Amino acid sequence: MSTPMPESSAMKLEAKYLDTPEKRGKYTVCVVGCGRIGLPTACTFAEAGFRVIAVDADPSVISLLKKGRAPFVETGLTVLVKRHVRTGRLIATTDTQGAASQSDIILIVVATVIDEKKKPSYAYMEKACKDVGLGLRRGSLVVIASTVGPGITETLVKDTLENASGLKAGEHFGLRIVQRGLHPGEYCKTWQLMRASSAQQTTKASRLRALFWEPSLKGALSEFVI
């Protein structure tokens, strides 16, 4: 019988626990989906000092990452991938459940495709949430950074995570959505602000915490926390 992973404190983190790379290095971030938004996000979290697990269902993508190579071209991305794979701060796997079980913060950045009826299909999201839920630790924080329609996080995402994990959102784990017009090609420039001088680290940590932890009006189209 496997030993359960210790409880995470991610859903209640304060900015003071994130204000230096050394402090951020105590936390593991899992990014599910290594596409043009997910992979740069994973790399820049690693650049900020977090331990990062990059997850993708495509074995060929994971094979390239393990060799320190990016599966697509974006300015500055290959340098980040190579650097953090070499140091071990960024690891890659196809095992979503296993990655979630080792992580404090899980970002889900999978594609929402349009089906033949011109309606959004959340099949990838549902599969990712189920796999994450099977490995989800108490106290961890799940962040939905994919494009989803109104109500999807409160229903399909929340229900799938809860059913798979046996845990309750808001009580046993945090659930957060971020929809701020995430654009491919901008992450390696924007997120490297986290590499600020020590005098600026508290401000950067506060911004990070505001993005993922601070509550806002539930039901707002931009972001909310459950």
C-alpha cells in the first residue's frame, strides 16, 4: 500500500512565502498541456524558482522536452527548456496522475476544440481533470488556464475533480480560473519579470498571489475562486 503524499499548503499561501526564488523552490507546479501557452508557462515558473513538472499526453512532446528541446519555435523558449531540464528544475512526463500527486499547484492548459456542430468540446479538459483528480493532494490549488465557457469551471471541472479525488473544492483544495487573454508568444517576455532584483521580489510575489490566490466576485467572467 502506497504512502499518501503530505498535505499541501498552496491554497492558503501568502505573498511572504513566495518573495524569493529560494522560498518558491519549496513548491512544485504541475502544468498539464505543453502547447504554446502551457510550455512557456511551465518554463517561466521554473525560471521564477519553482520546481516544475510539465505534462503532455503526446509521448513525442515529452521525449523532446527530456532532451532539452522545445516542440515548437518561440523566441527564448529553447534556452529556458534546455536550462531548466539540465538543472532538473523542469521535468517532463505523460503521467498526469503521478505529477498531480507530487504538486502543490496544478495548472490545466489544454485545448478546447470546436466540434462538427461548431460547439466547444471539453473532452480534453474532462480527461485532464479526471487524471488530476486521481492524484490530487489535500490543500493543493488547481488553476484552469484554458479557454472555457461560463459555468464550465463550476460544473464540469469542479464535479470531475471532486468525483475523481473524493475531495471537496473550497474545503480540501482550491479551484481558480484565469482568463486574461492569454496569448502565445508573450509568456517568455512577460513572466521573466519574476527574475527581478531582490528589492522587487515582494511586489512580484504579490502579483503572483493576486493572479492565482486572491478571491474576486464569483461569477465574474474574468476570474473567480471557488
